[in-house]
Amino acid sequence: MEEAAGTKLKVGIIGCGGIANGKHMPNLKKLKEIEMAAFCDIVGERAEKAAEKFGGEGAKVYTDYKELLKDPEIGVVHVCTPNRSHSFITVDALEAGKHVMCEKPMAKTYADAKLMLEAAQRTGKKLTIGYQQRWRGDSLYLKEMCGAGELGEIYYARAIALRRRAVPTWGVFLNAYEQGGGPLIDIGTHALDLTLWMMDNYKPKMVVGTSYRKLADQVRTGNAWGDWDPEKFTTEDSCFGFIVMENGATVSLESSWALNIADPREAVCILAGTEAGADMLDKDHDLRINSVKHGRQCIEYPNFKAGGVAFFEGSGSDNSELEARGFYKAILEDTPVPTKPEQAIVVTQILEAIYESAKTGKPVYF
């Protein structure tokens, strides 16, 4: 997309709920090269509030996303709706000539995600998925290590997204129809994306999954955001997967919203390679590297409090802001998006297979 000098890229927000207000719109407000010019939500009041708070002068408000997509001035849309509608809204937006940032996960199912990827390829428009955990300081450092081969061949990994009792009680998080599942598709998706990206391995061979709804009917739950309603809790409360890749590598995926563990961790990974290993589990450090040097076992802790790289002029260290800047840089300079849909679709494929295996009690082969 070629923008005339001095003009701003006009952006539309589809879905003005929690993730739009908490992540997308505040960070887009920091980008001088774009203007949020249109807001859509099925609840009109939410779109109006978003337009007042984040919109440019004359920002338009819609309750039907298809009307927003008819506006030729809108060049990019952010899809911030429940998982069920990610696919058809994204496909329609791409077909309408818009670039798309779709919030994670890519879609409820692999078939839906495939429609999105095919639409991006067919239209030539840019599509990215909101996996902002890649933009953390520890993630970028570890990715650089992996890319340089410092861990050697990574053949074992754990992708971890375990909450003790932090069930999201707002929106449609507990609605299996709207979301496609619970903690696995909500936060497990971040941990799996991070792990596969580090390994640069997107060829799964086989998956075994187990899913549990063991705590969802409890009352006086001790939940971080107040007691959940068991009647509305239609998803799993924890889910686990064992993934074997085509090259023989093993990935263990662990996810929960409610699990009786004393040491919860979210969106972190453990990697074990032939030359060294790394993990994000140390309480006092973001990243821990383990290796053998001069015949001795060694532990190293990179310091993320001092120095650092200014990836984009005027940006802070917030990973969601860096993600937004990376996406718009790809649009304005016509370069590949940082988080490719070809990668995100494999995450969706594996998550769906874990749910399928948990349901049938059988392995799923790709």
C-alpha cells in the first residue's frame, strides 16, 4: 500500500471489547503514522466509547463490520472479536482490500485458518496474528540464540501456560461455542507459538491430548478475578498435549486456567538442545541458559534491565507496542510480516488435534 507523503494510514477496529481496549487501541494510539478512523462492535455503545477515546477527528462508528469494510479510506483492520468470527471477518477484510491484524488464535479450526491463509495469498494483502509474546526481551534474545545455533539441535521442549486459579470471568471466555475451548486455545496458544518459533519447527507428525473439567463446578473458588459461574463454564479448565514433530523432536504443551499448583507460569518455554538449553522459569531472571564450558556445567543469566535495543524510534519496551510497530513497518515498507500466518496456522492445527485426541482418546496423526 502506498501512502501519500504526510498522510496517515487509516485503521478500522472490529470488536471493541477487552483485548481491543487493553492491547490494540492503546498501542496504536502511540503510532504517529496511523489513525484509528473506524470502530465496529455489535454493541454500538462500545464502538462509540472507543471512537471517543481513541479515534481521530470524524471517526466513524459501526455495528456491522461489513459496512466498515466498504469504506475505501480504511487500509488496515484489527480483528478483535471472539475466536469463532476470526476467520470469516478476516477473509472478508482481505477480500475488501484491507491488510489484517487478527488477534490470536488464528481461528477455532484448522479449516477456518486455512481459508484465512488462502485469502491472504489470493489477495496479496498482509495478514498477521497477534502473538505479542514473541516481542518480549527474553523471547527476542532467546530467538537470536536459537537462530545462531547456540543451542544446537533442539529436540525437546516444554510450552507452559499454567495458571493456578485465574479464570477469566468476563466476555465470552467461558463459552466453548464462541471461543472453541478454554485455556488451551486462550493462553496455551501463546506458549506453543513461542516454542515452535524458537525451534523453527512447523512440521508436526503426531499429537496425544488430555483435557479436564475438574474444578469448574466448585464454589468459593479463590479465583483471581472473582468466583466463576459453573453454569457458564462450558470449556475445559486444563488441557495438555504431547506433540511429536516430523524430525523426531518432542514438545510438551501444558495449559490451565485453574489447576492446584503452587508455581504458575504463563507463556514461557523450556528448550533442550544438543549444545545447550534454556528456560524462562527462574523467579529472579527472565531467562536462564544452561551449558557445559571447559568441562563444567554452567548457568548464565542475560541482563534485561540494562541496555537493550531500540527497535523502533520513540517506542518503549512494551511487547504489544513493538508488535504493532513491526506490523505497520511491514505494511509501509512492503516487507514480510513478523508473525507469519503460515506459522500461526500450524499452532491452530496442533491445538485442534489436541482437543480431538482428548475427545476420542486416540492419537491424531497429521
